[in-house]
Amino acid sequence: MTTPAPGIPTYAPGELAALAARHGLKVSGARPSLPAYIGQLWGRRHFIAAFATAKLTAQYSQAKLGQIWQIMTPLLNAAVYYFIFGVLLNTRHGVEDFVPFLVTGVFIWTFTSSSITAGTRAISGNIGLVRALHFPRASLPVALALQQLQQLLFSLGALTLILLAFGQYPRPSWLLAVPALALQALFNTGVSMAVARLTAKTPDIAQLMPFLLRTWMYASGVMWSLEQLLAGDRVPHAVIVALEYNPAALYINLMRFALIDSYGAGQLPPHAWAAAAGWALLCGVAGFVYFWKAEETYGRG
């Protein structure tokens, strides 16, 4: 047991806390109130935008084709899915404009899956930055979600060319893609923040995530029509309801409705817009609050 140096007062733990409060001292890195945290995050908006752009630019910097891979990756995925599901498994049967149907599904699903995957690395992949600087940690998953949105906007150029090549020409309904993508971006960001907190505490979740995302993709009608799959009495009603309210399927359906002539209102569930907005608000707000509650723990051993 060490003896205090002469002239230095000793305090009990409770007295130390009272002394710190009396002199206005606060715990370093303590979680601010939610309104203050939102204000801090807004103050870092320029950093978030710059960080997202830098990540996007550096993503394929070592590849010879560079940024072309931003477009080539979803296109190659669509080609593989078309061969396996459209040709070998013949899921294109009964689906009008199958190529635009498939490519739209692949591009929109990739936006969600990439955002969530990026969220698993938001803290662990930037641990040096987290430990070296003081800033709202939500800046990281938000920036990575913004990076995926930027990448999607690049990819939409290729999607537009494919739609034109298969006879899908611009019409007023294309404007509906803007609110659909805005809702999806909010949903993706909220889920990304929730996943960022979970993987910061339990890194093994990042290893499990590809399997969860693959299962979710098959249940979202990316490569086939859920309407045809659910026809008849083969599928229990509870499963039908779950698939109809699947957020990924909702955002894919909204984009198909906006961009593809043959995908009419009859194929779009009547609850689609309301459910898509509900998922976006629920996950966006809940994910943000869930991430904020653990603000003090990020980067600590």
C-alpha cells in the first residue's frame, strides 16, 4: 500500500466525482446528449463528404481499370445471375423485360448489401482514427453509407444504358426513383450504424454477415418474381406477409415500378410506399440512437 506524498490531499472516489463536478470537469470522451451529438455530426458534414469521396476514389486505385470497376462489378454480378437463374433455372419465364428486371434488382440490392457490409468495418477498419481523434463516431458509418450511395449513382449510368438498350425509355415515372432511393439510403444508413455498433463489440458478426446477406438476397426477389413465387396456396400466409414487407424487396419493387414499363401498379403491393417509408424512418432513427448510446465505448480495448 503506497503512502500519499506529504501535502497532497487524499479523496474517496465519491469525493473525486464531486470535486470534478464543482470545477466543471467532465469525463474525456463522454457521450453528449442526443441533440448535441446531432449538432456535432452536422458540424462534421464536410469531413463526412470528403471521407466518403476519398474512400470511393481509393477503393479501386490499385486496379488497372480503376474506377471502371464501380460499374463492372454489378454488371458482372447481373451477368452471372442471368446465366444461372435466367437461363439454367429459367426464372425469366413469365417475367416481362427480364433483363431490365434483373439488372435493376441487382443494382438496388447491391446498394443495400454493400452499405451494410461497409458498416461492419466502420469502427474496426478505422480504429487508428477513432483512437487518435475526438469526433462523433457516427461520422464513420454515415460516411461509408454515403460512399455506397455515390457508387450507386455512378452505376445508375450503366443501368440507364441497359434500360435504353432493352426499350425502356425515360418517362415521368422515372422521377419516382428519387424518393425511392432517398428512403433506401436512410434505411441503409440506419442498419449500417446498428451493425457498426454490433461488430465493434463482437467482431465475429462480420464473418457471419455474408451468409445473412445472401439469404436476405434470395428472399428479396432479386433474380425472380416474388409475385409468381407467392402465387397459389403453396406458401404459408405468414411467409407471404414477411416477404411482402421485406424492406429490400420493397425498395427493389419501387425502383422496378419507376423504371420498367411492364412493371405496373398491379405488381406493386398497395402498401409499398408506406411500408418503405416506415422502414426508412424506423431503421434510420433507431439505428442512429442505438449507435449513439455506445459512443463512449468505441475504440476502447
